[in-house]
Amino acid sequence: MRILKLPEVIAITALSRSSIYAKAKDGTFPMPVKLSERSVGWLEHEIVEWLEKRVSESRR
């Protein structure tokens, strides 16, 4: 299991920081995992699944 920090998530998804947090808040993007008091990360497999779902939906 690999944890991605925000810069990696931004690079992979092409979403802005604010979009990532807004989508996570409204349930349309994976929630971050709290790593410490001031640090969060995202599970790589959840980000990959989210991207695969976007691609699948766009190909219908």
C-alpha cells in the first residue's frame, strides 16, 4: 500500500488543491488519511480507482 502526498495527487489527477478537498468533502473523491497532526495523504489504489471510474464513465 502506497500513500500519495498532495503534490503527487495533483500531478496524477490534474485537479487543483481546492478541487481535491472540495470533492473529498462532498464525497466524490477519496478522503485523505491523516498521517500526523499536520499531514495527510491519499491511498494510491483509491486514487487509481477514482481515475479508472472517470475514464470508464467518459467512454460510455
